[in-house]
Amino acid sequence: MEPEEPMPSAGRAEVRTVAASPEAARRVAEVLRGCFAADEQRGCPDHSGGGTRLHLTVDTTHPAGPTPPWLVASQTSGNGRDRTDES
């Protein structure tokens, strides 16, 4: 069992991407960095499936530029349900 990571500070979000290739994971990180201020990405092999796992911390209080319309439209549903397949 992996040690539990501390919760990010207010306004920050930890994003984990699992992709079939490092290039695909980098593309996702580029899109996120286009929306939010972010720190350096941290990548490693995904031992569960043979792909790449990438970790990125974004600051949701500091947009990297104008907010894309799709982000504004994606308001949370507020249903409080979490995905059960995430760890």
C-alpha cells in the first residue's frame, strides 16, 4: 500500500495522468499548463499497465491565460460522488 500523500493547499490541485506513452502524457500536461499555472511535471513508468504516469500540480487561482469556454462550462455537478477506480 502506498503512503497517503498530503492534501494540496487551497487553490492547488494534484493531477495524475496515466497514458500509453510519455508523449501522450506530455500533451495532457501542456493543455493543463495552458489553463493553469503549474509546477514541473514528474513522470515515471506506470508499473500496473506498462504506460507512463505523470504527476502535475496546478494552481487553480492563477490562470495561465484567458479561461477557455469549455472550462467555464464544466461547472461541478455537486453530487459529491467520487470515482471508485482511482487511487
